[in-house]
Amino acid sequence: MATSVLQRFRHPLQATALLGGLFLVSIFLPPTSPFADPQNYLALHSGLEIFSIVVAGMVFALGWNLRRGERGGRLVCLGAACLAAALLDFAHLMSHPGMPAFVTPNDADKAIAFWLMARLLGALGLLAHALLPEREGRGPLAAWTVLGALVITLAWSWLILAHPQVLPVGFIEGQGVTPLESALEGGLALLYLAAAVLLARRALADGEAAGGWLAAAAVTMALAELYFARYIAAGDLYNALGHAYKLAAFVMIYRAVFVSGVRAPQLALAAERALLRGLIDSVPDLIAFRDREGRYLGCNKAFADAYGIREAALVGRSDGEVFADRLPLAEAGRETVSRAENHEEWLEAADGTVRLLDTLRTPYFDSEGRQLGEIRISRDFTERRRVREQIAERERRLMLALEGAELGLWDWDVPSGRAAFSPVWCRMLGYTPDELATGISAWETLVHPDDWSDIRNSLEPHLRGVNEAYRAEYRLRHKSGHWVWVLAAGRVLDRGEGGEAVRMVGIHQDISQRKAMEESLLQLATSDPLTGLWNRRHFVEVVRGELGRVRRNQAPAALLLMDLDFFKRVNDTHGHAAGDEVLRHFTATVSAQLREADVFARLGGEEFAVLLPCIDSLGAVRVADRLRRVVADSPASIDAGPLHYSVSIGATMLDARDESYEVAYARADEALYAAKHAGRNRVVLAPLMSGEVGGDEPGGNQEASHHGRAIPGGSSTTSPPG
């Protein structure tokens, strides 16, 4: 411990020892003057004082600019004391005998008075730095501290210059300092030594070498004061050494403030940046940073490796410059996002493999809330496609090992109803073995009421010998009240003479996580992430099922294809964020108009579809036209204000003669094309066959079909232009 302290504070200790040793040697020397003429000392005196004033001013500047730091309050006090000392030292310099008159005639007592107050304020500043708690120095308190130091300086200067008669005699030519002056200098030396002790204690407690330099500065100032308690002439050795020691003390103070307030934070920042760099390089996700203009600021190793590019070649360039030969990548990140966005993208990596990435683009801001750029994080989701296969394989391996495992076992004596459960089975539900009754009734009370049908459908055929094994998935109530999904599997081991089940053994496996994952995978596989609607794949399956129902029951159903008009113009004019808002607004507007039985889906981009079961052609056209009007009358709200947009709709009836979904879709798509071609913002119903409309279509619509035209801003039945 002692070695560590000496190592940390070795430089302040060495400086203090050197100056202390020089002091001990010098006090045995006679106070002779190295200058034949006292006037020759003025140049050295002025140089030492000017240097001290400059350093003191630098300490004030540092302390003031660092006031917002965690120790800003202490630094402001020290800086204010140094500012006052610098001003008083300037007055001391100008009042020294031999200098031009400073407001009033100069003499030694006038110069000594300025000196004493400067040293007193310096000592008080060091004491405040040692005693004040750690806190910021921002706000009016910092300004009042500096103002107070200036007021004291001005008041003392006014007293000395306006009332010189109040000054005591501090120096007698030919005899040196008076006993009063010597006592005052000694008192200041004691004050500085007290500050040195307090500063040293705080430096040891904080473990900071900067505090050691402040303690060394206080000791050095104490030695300077002892020199001034003994000098005989203005230019003798003691006087010169006192000024030199004072200069050394100010240099130490400046070093301490600079190290603690500037260098230490810089080193800490560099260490944090190195740590952050190590962290992001260790992350397998692809991470990149861009400024507001879309230029890269950096990336992690995984990003550079995946795209086959060095970070140095990436910095300062945009996607269009870096990926100029790969168009989708060049255009993907042209604009930085203003809010977090998620999307999936395929990446052909530098090694030739194709990977599915889930990319998050999120903005980052400074302390004032101004956006600085965006962070892009891409996670490899390729393995997610194999999750279900892995789960199935894991279950198969577990089933093979059940005979020798002791996890979640149950043993059921069928005729008596007695059952035994293993400790792990009990713990799975939050119980201890002695908390559950030894009977099948204990299990029955835990089963979710909605799951009994699934259990019976598997258990009863196995008990009768129809099925070879029993297997079911259902929920059991946990002791804490929530439901635990379990996979139950078992087999009858003993049967009676009539084939009835006598003893059955099986296991329970907690599959709650798998169920949650399946639900998550199902959500990912069947829904659109932006709008929350069903996606194309799910919608196709639903329409195919409805088409089968139409074939069986001859029940009418309609398919609507909807496409937002001039949507590319919205993206190009207002940005993709506004386009996304329009898509969400359209989703909400249409959803509010549909029945619970209707199926609404986003097929991709600005293309949407609605399945209307149990509806004839007239009803389908009316629904479509109502949706068209509501959309046209309901502008989306974006940052630029209300945005009006419209939708074109192609409708068709599902026909029992349709061989597949694709046939009905093509028919609706042709009708949508006709609506677009006829001027947009309209509904067109496609005929099922040439010249024939599905369902009971009014004659007016049939006539519109024969003339091959659409009604502007309304609905019609027409064949697409050939």
C-alpha cells in the first residue's frame, strides 16, 4: 500500500523534497544581495511576477471553463482566488520601489500590503479546494464567487491607494522586515501548511496525483512566505528565492488543475473509447455509424468482414459511394432515419454466402436533443428458419432418452387412480413432492379446462389400444397461478386379460418457451411488420380455403385488390417515413370499415387486398366504393400537414370454376389495371367470363361493361382494355 502511494505521488513528493532541501540549504546562507544596485533587481522581479500573473490567470481560465465538471465548484473557487491573486500581484509589481508611481507614490509598505492580501486569498482558495464537496460549479454561484473575489480585490486596492496612512510599517530600509511583517508572513506560512495537510489527506483519499501537486504547491508557498519573513533588502537572496518559490507554486497549481480537469478526462475518454471499441468489435452483430448526411463514421469488425471492406475505406463515404456497384445497397440508406426503423434484408457476404439480416436503424442525439446521425445494427436471422426443425429434433432425442431419464416422470395405476410424480415434475409446477396428493385427481385439478378435448382425443384411444402411444400438449396451472405448457407423452406398460390398461408411465416436458417461439414465428410468418395486417402468404392460404368453400356451398365471396394512387410520389416528395405513415393510416381507415369476417392483407408495397365472404357482386361493389370514398375523404397526418390520397380498387367474385387463387387474382388485377387506366380513384368489377358478370349484377353495370368505360370517382363494371 505504501509503495503504491509513493509511486502515485512520486513526482509531487520529489518536487517538494527538492525545494525543501534547497530551502534548508539557503537559510544558512547570509541574506546578501547578488545585485550591486537594487534597481538591477527590478528586471528579475518584474519577470518573476509577470510569469506568476500569467500562470495564475491561466489557472482561473481553466477553473472557469471546467466549472461544469463534477468538481467544478472547487475549481471555480480556486480559479477565483488565483484571479484575485493575479490582480493583486500586478498591483504589487507596479507598487514596487523603483517602478513608476502606481496611482500613489510607491514604497515598500504599499507593495507588501498588496502581496499579503494576494497570498491570503491564495491560501483561502487552496483551503476551499480541500474542504468543499464534489459538485458542479455551473449557475449563478460560480459567477458570484468570481464577483466576490473581484470585490475583495477592488476594496483592498481602494483602501491601500486611498488611505495609505492606515498601512503599518512592514519594511525598514537597511534593517529588513519589521516584526509585524515577519509575524504576518509566518502566519501565512502556517495557513499554507494547514492547506497542504488538508489537500494531502484529500489526495490520499481520492487517490489522485493532481491533489498531490496542490499539496506540494501549498508547501512551496509556505516556504516562500518563510523567505519573506527574513529578507533584509528588496533585492537580496531571500527576496528573489521567495518570488521564485511563489512562481513554482503557481506552476504546480496549474499542473494540478490541468491534469485533473483536462488531461485526466481526456485519458478517461480515450479509455472509454477503447473499451467501447473492444465491445462493439466483439459483438457478432453488424454495427455501423453514420452522420446526418449519411456518411459513415465507423463500423465494427463484423460489419467490415461481412461487406468485405476496411473501416478506413468506409469512413467519410455514403452508401452510394461505397456500394456503387450494388444498387440495392447504394440506395437503401440514402437518408438517415429520424426514428427507429426495422426491416429485413438479404446480404450476399464477402465469402459468397447469403444471409438474412434483421436490421435496426435508429437515430442518436446529443445532450441538447439534436440528431447527430444514425446507428445501424444488423443481426443474422438465417438460423431462425431452422429453429422449428431443431426443436423437433431435440424432442425426438429427448423421447429416445426418456427411459433412462428422471425428468418430469409420472406413474399411473389406472384401475385405482393412484399416481406418483417425480420431484422434477412437481418443481416444474412450483410444488414440492409432499404438496401434491398421490392421485390422478391432483393432476386433473391442474389441467386447463379448454385443453381436456385434446387430452381425451389422444389418451382414450391409447388406453383402448387403438394408438401405440399417448402424446398431447396442454396447459397446467403453476403454483403461482400462471399456466405452463407441457408436452405429455406416455405408454401403457401393463394391460389386463381383456386388454384394459393397468399401468401407464410417461413424462411431462415444459414447452412454454417453444410455444412462445412458435407463436412468435407464426406472427413473423403471417403478418406484415409495418401495418400489422396479414401478409401475402397467409392471405393466399385464406383465399384458397374460401375458394374451396365457394365450390362446396356455392356461397358468394369477393376479392378486392387495392392500390394507393401515386404512392411513389408520396415517398419521393415527403420521404419514406411519411409513406409509412400513409400506409398505416390507410390500414386503420379501411380496417374500421370492414366486418369481422372480412380478411384484410398487405400484399406488398402499396398493394392491399380484402376478402369479402358471403357477399354478392352488388354488395362487393358497394363496399369497395365506400372504402374508396372514405379513403379519399380521410387525409393522413404527416409532419408537413394533412396529406390527401386516393385508392384504386379492382374487384372480382370468386367463382367455383376458378382453378386456383391465381386465376381470381389475375382477374382482380386486370380490373385494378382498368381502374388505374381509367383515371384512378375508382372501382372496377371484373366480369367472370367474357360479357358475363358474377352474381346478380344490375343492368346499368352490364351496360357500362359493354361500353368499356369506368365512371370517374365512382364504380363501374368494365373489361380491361385489350
